[in-house]
Amino acid sequence: MYKTLSALFLVFCLHQTALAQTPAAFQESTFWAQEVSVGNMPPIAERLPLDPLVVDLPAKGRTYGQQGGTLRTLISRSKDVRQMVVYGYARLVGYDHNYELYPDLLRDFEVEEGRKFTLHLRRGHKWSDGHPFTSADFEYYWRHVALNEELSPSGPPQNLFVDGALASMTFPDAHTVVIEWPTPNPGFLQLLAQASPFLIYRPAHYLKQFHADFVDKKDLRKQIKKARVRTWAALHNGLDNMYKFDNPALPTLQPWINASAGKTSQRLFVRNPYYHRMDKRGVQLPYIDIVKMTVVGGGLIAAKANAGEVDLQARGLDFPDISILKKGELDGAGYKTLLWANSTANQIAIYPNLNFADPVWREIIRDVRFRRALSMGIDRRMINRALYFGLASEGGMTALPTSPFHDTANVYKWSVYYPAKANALLDEMGLTGRTPDGIRLLPDGRPMEFVIETAGERKEVENALAIITDTWREIGVKLVMRPLDRDILRNRVYSGLSMAAVWFGWDNGLPQPYTPPEYLAPKHQEFFAWPKWGQYYQTGGEVGEAPDMPAPKRLMQLSYDWSHTTDPALRSEIWREMLAIHADNQFGIGILAQAPQPIVVSERLRNVPETGKWAWDPGSHFGIHRIDEFYYEDAFQQFTQ
């Protein structure tokens, strides 16, 4: 009896605490008011968690907004609807504007010894279809997705392993999840906060309909046949697209719901009636009711922005577009062009593929003298003046000046235009034979035609490579540029068929002592210099190749050492050594950094920062700036028109 009364008293206290932290009255959304009035949806007070995330906008230097309006933005591929998950940035834990982690979808979290993570969910939190979001959704992912041999034939994701040991996951009650490893996992929370997050939960009530553990075999066969797939695993995996965001039937926790079925050029996303964030006045976020994404050709985005056809746009815009954007702004197109700091380590970087399939070329590329020669054969100042009006920073790929690990020596190591030295290095390699046109010969007699593949999406990349083509001729290297579709480019790199590729630099150019340095080690195929080594790590050795060069092996050891210490000084020392190894080895040949990112913003849109950082990870582009807090000054008028 005493225990029962104590438990009831505890529940009462928790409820009173939640009430004290939330506004006295909630304001019903005009967007969903009709659904509420006819009984198709519960009122706002029943849709919010008992302990919602309450945002104090004035404390952030922002103003309270009003609900309503349609935000227009453009994408260049239909699959880019995933940007709604990137921009929406609803994460178990997320980064604030100071890049510090805070509980978002979670009410709270606890970390013990760096290896045990206790996650506390918000009581009464619901998926976008109104079903409870509880520990059962984590349990479904753990037992029926990660550990299911048909859905995960390669075993649980590598993120669930530390030093070869698989995590354990337990579920003490409906609002608590405990994830534990034998040894510390210092990067776990950062994985949850990424632009492309590690998703350790699923809407169990929805996906159980397509899982062999929960559905009658006869009924499941009917669904498999209807979906025109071969197995129930293919059916399930095809519908389990929380990050891709292309299944409108899949419940979500993001601020907006995908409301567009089928393949259309216009995609609509409407406000999530069960979203967990609200302002201190009792107004549920997001403020904006609808997001309209229109698929257009990548080359048209700047022109359409210039014509005033967007309300918020950055993706598909680059520094060279600023002049046309400023012209539209002056012509009264109803927007302003902001220039945000770019936090990627480099705007343009060339990645010679150390895992290239051609054995002759592979030996050449693996010789550090070749990569250094290529780097010193680039006139970065000419590219900067021609493409960025001299406003970018010239040099190799390394930490940016606002990082504590910035070192000017790394910026200029092997990255100053010095064709005489580049020629001397190539001669030292024995590559002295030349064609009548002055192009060097490979050991097997082929001309040294260095093929760089691009995604064909950025004009400044092609313009930069055109300039490099001329300066590389001075060192006897013929650059051949090959534009490809982005997905084809990645597949060619990952399979070892690409000799070299051009892409951005590291996503995070602002590392701190607490930042896991694993993206500097050969742990990910996404780093185009060593895709096979990354595959080897990501699959536990099932595919790919083990690193077999001294410097990459050292990077792997340093990454391991960082994850096995909590000493900030030692972690900083590790970061500095890893950055120095990259600068010396030129695994990614950086060209320019810190060119401002143009952001087109409607004159009617409020709470958009005048200055900000444009970063993929950490940052999630607009995500860290909380797009759910943006609003239209004339939202009501726009809604009634």
C-alpha cells in the first residue's frame, strides 16, 4: 500500500512539474482546427507531450511568430525530399547554435563512464499519426530490425559496435531506454545528432504490418505480391525510409509530414499536429504550415531564385550566383541575399583514389610525391580571383581558423603554386618520358591522362578544373574532366572504377577536442580517397580492403586512441597529429575554403539569422538554426488568400 501511494505521489509530482514548465493554455492551430472540430483529431492539449520542449524565443534574440503560410523552396532531384529531415532537425539529441548537445526528442539523457547511455523519452509524445512514441519503438528496431538476419543480413550496424563488442539495449519502462557497451563510446551522442542521424527507433505500430514476426504468412505474401518485390524483407526495407522521407504513410517525428504521394514535381509537407516543440505562449511549432518543394533542373535554381520564386534557398546556390541574386534583390523580387560562413573544410577538393582498380595508376597515385606534385601544380590564387573575387581562403584541406586546431603550416603544406618543384618530384619518380605534346608517360607507356570525375552540379568546380587543366600541363599531366550523375559518381568511386573525384572537403571544418576524428581515418567509403578501406571498416571486414599504407594505418590507430581517452589535452594532441598527416600526405587535395554561402530569404520571413554557419555536419544546414521557428510576418493574410 505504501509503495502504491508513493508511486502515485511521484506521478502527481511529475505531472505538476510538467504543468509548471508549460504555458497555462495551448493555442489550437488554424490549420488543423477543422479536423479537431469534426472529431477527426484530438485538441492541441491532448496532442502535445506532457512535458513538451518549450522554446524561449526572446532569450534567443528571436521574436514570437504566428502560425500559417507556405514556404517555397527548390530541389534538383526528387530524392532530395530527404532535406526535410535534414532541415527539420528533430533528433533524439541535437546541437544548439553553440554546437553543444541538448535533449530534443528526448526529455533527458544520462551518460555513465562514457559507455552507458540512459535515454528518457517525453511522456505522452506521439508519432505524426497519433500513436504513442515509446521505448517499444526502440525495442522493435533493436530486436526486429538490427538483430534480424533477413532485414540486416550483414549484421547490426557498425555504429552499434565498440572494440568489436555489440551494444546491449534494454527497456526498463515505456519511457526509458538503456544502451550500454563494455567500453566507452564517446561518439555515440554525436551520431544521434548528425544531419543524417543514426536512427535507433522505428514506428513499430506501422512497420509490424510488414514484418514476418507479426503478420500471417498468407497475408504477408499478398502484400509482397502487391508491392512487386520478392521477399518480405524487401517489402519492409522499402517502406522503412525514415531518413529518405519518401513514404508518406510512414509516421514521423519531424516538424512536417510528407503529404505528397507518387512522383510529382511539387512535393507538399504539412505541419505535424503532434510535434513536440512549442513556444512559451502555448503556440505549437512549427510556425509555418506548409513547405512546398519543387523539383527543377539544378541550373535553374539561381534563375528562379532571382525571379522571386523561393522563400528560403541555399541548396543549389553557390558563390558565383551572388551577382544574379543581388540583381534580383535590387529589382524588387521580394527577397534578400544573406552571406553565411561556410564551415566545410574546403569548397573544392580533389581526391585521388588510392583504391583505384588500375594497378599501374594505383601505384602512381599511392606515391605521395605524385599527390604533392598535383597539389603544387594548382594556381589557387588564380582560381580564387577568377571565381571568388579573391574572397575565399587559398590552401589545402585542414581545420578552419576558428577551430583550436587551425595551423597555418597545414594550410600551405605542399599547397603553394610551385610548378618547378612539382616537375622535380615527378622526375624523381622516374616519370621522365613524354609525348610530343609534353604529357608524361606512365611506366607502361600510356600518356598520363588523369581523369577527374565530377557530379556535374557546380559551375565553379568545372571552372576551377578548367584552370587546373592549364597549370597541370606545365608539369606534364593532362587533366580529363568527366561529369557524371551524382549517384553514378559515388558508385564508381566506391567500386574502385574512378581514378579521382572532386567533392567538398570534410563536412566539419571546425573540430573541437570533443569532436570524434574518425572522418580523418579510413573508416568511411564516403571519403573518396579510400573507399575500399572505408568499406572494410564499415562492414567489419566482409567487403573492401584493409588499409595497407603506413600513414592510413597510423590514422586508424590515432582514431582508436582518441576514443579510448577522456583527457582533452591528449585528444587535442591526437587531432593535431592527424591533421598534420593529412597535410603532409595530400589524401584530399584542397583548393579553396571559406567562400561565403548565399542564402536567399523572403523579405516576409522572420527569425532567419542575418549571419550564420552553413554546415552539413554538425549543423544540418538550416537545421541547427531551427527552421521550425521561422515564420511569416503576414502569415494570416497569406493563409486567407
